[in-house]
Amino acid sequence: MTRRVLAVDDSPTIRSMMDVILTEAGYEVLSAENGRDGLGLLDVFSFDLIITDLNMHVMGGLSFIRHIRELKRYESVPVLVVTTEGSEEIKELGRSYGATGWITKPFEPEKFLGAVNRVCPIEEPKAESG
Amino acid sequence: MLELDQFRHVYFQECEELLGSLEIQLMALQEGAEADDVIQEAFRAIHSIKGGAGALQFRRIGAFAHNFEALFDKIRSGKTALNPDLLILSLTAFDMLADLIAAEQCGSEIKPGSEDHISEALKEATGNQGESAGEDRAAAGMAASGTSKPVAPVLYRIAFRPSPDSLKRGNEPLYLIRALKALGNLTVTADQDGLPPLDEIDPQAVYLAWNFELETVAGPDAVSEIFEFVEDDSDLSITTPNGAEIFDDGQSGVSDEAPDDGESPENGQAGETKAKLQGAVKSLENSNPDTKETSGRHFGATSVRVDLDRVDRLVNMVGELVIAYSTVLQHVDDRLRLTHPQLAHELTQFLQHTQSLQDSVMAIRAQPVRTIFARMPRLVRDLAEQTGKRVRLKTKGESTEIDKTVIEKLSDPLVHMIRNAIDHGIEPLEERQALGKPPEGTVTLSAEQVGGRIVIRVSDDGHGIDRERVRQVAVEKNLIAPDTNLSDEEIENLIFLPGFSTAQALSDISGRGVGMDIVYQNIQKLGGRVSIRSEPGRGSTVTLTLPLTLAVMEGMIVRSGDYVYVIPLANIIQSLSPRPEEIGTLPDAGMVLRFRDEYVKLVDLNDAFGTDCGAANDNQLIIVVEADAGRAIGIVVEEILGQEQVVIKSLDENFSHIRGIAGATIMGDGKVALILDVTVIGKLGNKRLNASTAREPGETKLQELCA
């Protein structure tokens, strides 16, 4: 089962990096440059994971998360917040809006995938075969 | 391993936009704007530049942007007030940042440490003086990687009771167990004590707790990282066999805790946290212009990034379509209109659609002149500083749109004109005061669309042009005869003559003039015109008139011999059929035409291009064009075929450059017509432009081209 990820960030650089990292890891990735466009995609597609920046034009990350959590389909879909500072305040704030976890920018690809893997691993691991 | 190089292109493109936006915000601040969203926008631009730099490991950019960002963070949160000094610092930092990015992009080297003094000043302004370079680096994303891992496996004991509602927030404990398992040997014991009776079970809640024994070579960081997202709201403890506790949430172990903690945060400490959070939310929400969706500032929000090449291709194809249409049109005559009225009607529709398609496509490449106007305030500030004058720049009509290809070429001439206005137009402070003028000089830069052309004006309120001096120089330089009768306007426009501004004494002239011929040539290359008007003591205005695009041009189609040429309509003064007595010969100029009480040099295209077919033609027509500033020449042709909008094609791709030919176009009948470069033709006069004897190496002969 392919996992589909929505990556939302206003920086084209970060978007394309997330896209490449996740696609190479086997995820299917769609991206948007702000929360409003992200919501549009949520409406049309279904996603297993949402990754979003906080500080964006048009609709920032926090409002985006609030809107996501108001959607029945996405009530408990993991949402990771991408933050630059990774300060406790921001993390707590994100959580209070319903974020699942966070990724600190600039991210190393392995750490990034590690965080993704903890909330939305790519596939069911096969039963131990010794 | 992720190949970072693949993101360079998109990053530098992003930087270009971000720097553009940042500069606009800084200029707005300089103009006195105090709106929060201006500061916020500046912060965001720096923030994004830093973010990308960190991701791509451009360390210098990242470290520098970090300090710059910190300042704007302080300003946007109101902890630091923006003052003129900080603004100047920001502008300096902006320049440095742009330089660092450009250097990274081109692979050129900026001396290490050359940004340090600005960094220090930024830190000082932010109050982060103590921050070490190490912290800079960490902030810029240079994690001190490679925490030494123990070689021998270590046994961790982990007690984990997730929050009951952790699933609701998307945290699936199962995935965490899986991630733990990936680290080494894992023994799992589930604690089912928290399970309620079956009929009370909420399928979305987590009731289980786990005890793990993990034997792994992974370091403690890697182990605790697994629980990063849940450690705050679960009961978690991680210990090593020697008893060292690497993580404890202070909630003493796993058991005897009510399973529904965290559900009622309404009082006590929780209430306090909430208040704090609300404050933080407010500040972040303020910084998040969510609610400003309807405001006019939508930078990239509704745009698509398209490679310029693709747009150019589209423009070309539409150009071809227009040509194809005119080909079709040539077959529509009155008889056809009578016999097939419906077809004729459809063709009219076709024409309308084709034209609006062309307009729409051209609009894709159009850009507001703001993109270049925005660079000028800094230029003015720098120049004012250099010259010790006080100058204010006013801009008007920044949202006027011109084709991107024109915009790119407009920047240098504009810089030149503004430099001239400040260097030579605006008087020194004392002089202005003595004259009773306001001490601060004003330079006005304006743009507007007039018909199918863009008019850009640079005016100053300086002392205007010293006409006597200009005239004198022109005579000295043999540019005009001493007894030439010239109007004030004509005298002023002498400064555009090539050679005028090479005069040594010019920088001493109390007028303007340095390099104005350069401006003129550049603008003319764009198919534009330049003129200047000046009022002694009151100032001067330079007016540029430009086509909206460089892709199509209005031209007069003429024939000479076997060749068809296009003369840019912008250059044409008059076309006439001369009476024999109007044509004469001057010893040093060859054939001349008497035109408006002046002698105008005549250029025969057949002679000029060496395409003489030998057949003398008595029915000569002369098109009088403006070749150089104010100087006319007459182009002798045999027939005028009409006036048309033509799509300009470059010849240089397929043929080497031909002197006197600016490009080519394909006519409705599929034939090639050559677009004349009248400036060059005017300069070379009757010398053969393309005679075989005078050919430059690699130059193409006209006959080869149209053969």
C-alpha cells in the first residue's frame, strides 16, 4: 500500500527537497505552498501523512492544522510540523493545535525520514522469518 | 545519499524572488512605512533564504542570514525599534546577503570574513553579542554530527505508557515499537492493567502500557528520539543497566497514574500554560497573515513558476500563428467575401481571437517596472552620499507592465540617467540654498503606458542644461557647424550625439551629459526613443519611449532591388517622393536630400548592401528616418509595400552578424524580410555595409541569406 504524503511549505527549495526525499523512500508526495492550497488537496485526495511549515502566506501552518483536525477524515491522520527553531514553545503550540510531531529545519534526510517513519512507516513490516 | 546539487537551481531562483521582495520591503521601510506586514514580509524573506541555505548546506549564507533574521525577529516582536541606523545596517546586510548568494551561485569567492563586521553589527543590534560563531553555525544547520556510538550493545529498560488520546493525534504506539525494534534486540511486555471492561472501551483510546528491554549499539539519543513526539504527554522512563536514567518525565514510573490525565487542563498549572500559549498563539497568528487573504499582496500565492524558455517558445509560436493568419488573409479578396460571406465572417472572428491570444501570451512575459524601480532608491541614496547632496527619489506608476525582455535591458540606461540627474542636475546643498530652492533635490521616476508604448521619465529639479555650453562643445567636437541654426530643444538633444560625451571637459560642464549617447544607443536598440527637455534653473526631464515588447514591432515594409526590408516605424520621420531639384551631391557626404531646410544624407540600400542589380530606377522613394539623436538620414527604396506588425527573429543564431541588419521577419507570403538597423546605417552612410571587399571575417553576405 502506497503511503501518500502532503508536503506544505512556501519555500520551493524545501518543497522540492521533501518531495525528493520522500519519493525516493517510496512515498507518494503531493505538495502545496500554503495551507489553503493544502486544504484543497486534502479535499480531493486522501493522505496518510501531512507535513507542514508554520509560517506561510495565505494560510499559515497553525490554522491549517486546525482546519485539518476539523475534517472528520483527517481527525487522527498524523501531522508533522516543520519548524526552524524547534523551541519548546513552538512545539507545544503545534501540539495544542493537534500536531502529531515536528521536524526541525534544516533537516538531515535521515532524521527527516526517521520522524516520518515514526508516525507513518512506509509499509507493514513483514512477519519475522528468523 | 541525497544529491543536494539538484536543488541549487530552485534555491537560487527562490532567492532571486526573496531578495526582490526583501528589497521592496526595505525600501518601503525607508520610505517611512511602519506597517507590521512590511516587517513581517522582510522577516519571512530572510527566514526562507536561511532555511534553504541550511538545507543545502550553504553555510556562509545560512550563518549570515541567521544574524540578519534575528534582528528582524526582534523588530517584528517589538523588542527592538527600527531606527534609521538599523535601516542602514539592514540595507548593508541586504547587499552583503545578495553578494553571498551571488557568489555561491556563480562559484566565485568572497574573501572569507568580509561579512564578519556586518554580522557583528547585526548581533550587537539584536543584543546577541555573546553568541559565538559556533552557535551561528548550529543555527545555520551545521549540526555537530557524529555522536560517538558505544561499540558494545547496551541494555536499555524502557517503561512507556502513552497518553490515552495519543492515537487521536496521529501517534500510533505500534509504530514507535517498530522503530525501537529497528534499533536492536527488543523484548516487549505489555501491561494490560489499564484496560477497561469491554463495553467501556473507546476504540480510539490507548489503554495499554509497555515495558521494553532493548539491547542496542545505538546511542541514548537515538533511543530517546523515538519518543520525541510523545514524551511530553506520556509516562516514559528510559534507564541503562547501570541505573543511569537518560529520560524521566518526573511522573515516577509507569503505573498508578489515572489513565485520563491531560484531559482537563482548565485549572492550576495547566491554566497558566494555556494563558501562555494563548499569548504565543496571538503573536504567531499576527505573524501569520491568514486573515489578510483579500489584501492586494499576493506574492507567489496565485502564480505558477514557468521556465522563461517555455514562454519564449510560446511567444514565438503565437508569432508564427499571426504570420500564418496573414498568409491566409492574403487569399481573401472581395470576390471571396461575396461568394463565401460566412467564411469571411469566421475569418474576422479568427483574427480577433488570434490578436487576443497574442496579447495574452505577451502578458505572460510582462512584468511591472517595479522590479527595476525598486533598485533605484538605493542607488539614489548611495549617490547622494557620494556627492554630499541631499536627494529624494519619487516614483510613480510602478505597476506599469513591460515585457521582461525590455525590462532587463532598461535597467542600465535608467541607472545612467539617474546618475546623471544627481551628478550633474541637482545642485550642491549650498548652491540650492543660495538659489532659494529646497535643500533637498528631487528626482522623479515615472512610468506610464501611452497607447502601445511605455513612457518612462526621469526628471530632476536641478539647474537644467547649459545650452550655450552644450552648443559650444558640439561645435568644438565638430558635431555641428558653428552657424547651424538650432532650436533650444535641438541643442539640448545634442548631448545624445555619439562623441559628444567623450569630450574631456564634460565632467566640468555645469549640465549633464556623461555617457548620454550610451543611453540613447541602448534605448534605440530596444526600438525606443529618448529625448530631453530642460528648463534653465528649474531642471530637466529625460523621456524614454519604449515598445511594450521586443518580440513584435511595427514596421514599414519596403522593397529595394530583389530584397524586402522592414524599417522600424519608430524611426520614421517621413516618407516622400523627391523632386529632382531636391536631390544633390555634397563633396563629403555624397548624395543628399534637401529636407526641412537641412541636407540629409541619402543611403541607397542597393549600394549599401552591395545588392545593386544595375537597373537604374527613376521612381525613387525616400524614407527619412531618425538615425542618431536628432540626426536624420534618407533611405532610398524602390517601393513601399505597406505597414505591418512583424515578429522579430534573430539572425545571429543562424548567420553571423550583418552590419546594418537588426534581424529578420517572415512575411505573410513566407518570404524573409530584413529589419534595418538604421543607427548603424546612419553611421556608415554610403560606405558599402556588406561589400565583399569590406567584409569582416565570418560576416554573412546578404545574398547568402536570401538566396
